[in-house]
Amino acid sequence: MNYNIYLLISLAIINLIIIFNLKYIANKLGIIDYPEGKIHSIPTPLFGFFLIISIILYVFIKNISSLNIQIVSILFYLLSFLIIGLFDDKNNLSVSKRFFLGIIVTSIFFYFNLNGHFISLGFNQIINIILLVFFTLGFIHLNNMTDGIDGLLLSIFIYTLIYFALKGFINYNYLTKDLIISSIIFSLIYFLPNFFGKCFLGNTGSYSIAIIVSLIYMEIFKYSLLEYSDIILIYIVPLLDGLRVTSIRVFKNKNPFKGDFSHIHHIIRDKYSLKIIYCIILFSPSMINFFYTDLSIIIGIFTIFSFFSFYFLVIKLNKKEELW
């Protein structure tokens, strides 16, 4: 059996052992999500650290004999957000501290890796760095807002990786392949416990997932194997909901970064039929776009209409329940 498969299986077994002892290990490390002001009612262990450190270890060990500046810088970049997320999970960092640390880490990474990552070759270096930092931090925030109900963000993460793989896995470089394979396998180990609310990703997981997705997307985009529409339509529903919630918070003079339960996935969390409709609206745009990329604008417009129609339907049904 190939050495790489042995490594993958070994790390998968370690994660299985961790998942069966997660509550004990998380308590020892102090990575527990307590229920004060939250939806859940009991202290719940966080698994994001173990998921992401496994991915980092797999990529590092597998490529240890051929390490280069690109691999080292990407692993250091991912490790930096793992540390930021871990501190946030343990100490509940303020928004300003998270924002400042995020700007520092992303700015340094893109400054030294600009040749491999860009928004447009038509922009100069400074504009590209500013836009890369802005979109990366925005994407992290979007993932963090999406991580509000059991299994949702991890489902989108696994789906995104499979979507990327189907776009042309055989053409990707070894680093991209390693990130996709390890991320899918290790995520699947935690999926069911996360789906049933036995453990949460935490900020360590949501921040790092955003970085992994953005890195893979930018790498594939360089070779014209993905379009902007691919990533936009995968995340268009969380984006629309995030913009809606943020606008309402600003309109009501509330802190736009302070979490609440106004996201649509919070509102429908106990309504299984509505959750099925939500999943259809969530995943259908990118599925259709996978086969009909030329229709991306039409798909986007229809998704916006579908999302807000669904949202107003949910509000109407909630009002009827309140009357009863």
C-alpha cells in the first residue's frame, strides 16, 4: 500500500479516536462552547482545531521531502489562522483584535505570494493586495456567520471541495490535491457528530475553512478551471442572508458584527420541511452552474428571487404560528 495512503489512514484513525474522546480532550484544552446566549443548552466541545491540524500535518508530512517556499508559506498562513481561531475560541477575542490580526496575516501572505494569487492581472501590486485582503476577510466573516446551525458550514465545505474536485482534479498540482483529499476525508469523520449537535466547528474551524477554500479556489482559478461564478453561486445564499442581516443590524443601530439569531438558518432550525427547501435553494444554483456556466447571471438573478421569496414565506408562516 502506498505510503501516502498509510499516512491518510493513520491520521483518520487518530481523528476517530479523538471524536470518541472529544469531550474529555476539549475540556482539557479549554475549547468548549458554553451555552450562555447561544441556541444549544449544554457545554459542547469544539473540533475545528483537530480537523485543521490534521490537514496541516498531512500536507506537511506527505511533502516533507520536497518542501518549498510555496508549501511552507501556505502551511504557515493556514497555521496562523488556526492559532487566531484557537485564541478566539478560548478567550473570545474582540472584533477589532480579530480584524487587526487578520489584516496582518493576510497582508504578509499575499505580499510574499502575489505572483500566485491575484484578483486581476490588470491591477497593480498594491490594488491586488488590498482587494485580496478585503475579500479574504469578508469570506472569513461570511463563513463565521454561516456557522450558526449544526452541520451547515461543514456541509457547504465538503460540497465545495467535491465541486472543485469534479472541475478537473487530475489537472491540479499536488498541494491542491492534498488539501482537497485530506479536507474531505477528515471532515467526513466529524460530519455526523456535528450534524447532530454533539460538537461544533468553532471559530478555529470556520476561519481555517475559509482560508482553505480561498486558497484552493485561487489556485484553480489561475489555470482557468474555475470562474468567479463558481464560488459566488456556491455561497450566494449565505451571502444574501448575511447582507440582509447586516443591513438590518445597521438600520437598527446594532453592532453588525455581534451575532444574533436572525439568520434564516436560525429561524427555520426546527422546521424540517423548510430546511429541505432551504437546502435546495442553497445548493441548486452551483449545481446548475456546473453544467451551464454561460447561464450564471440568469441563475444568480433567479436565486436572489428564490431566496427572498423563501424568506418572506418563512416570516409569514412564523407570524401565523404566533397568532395561534
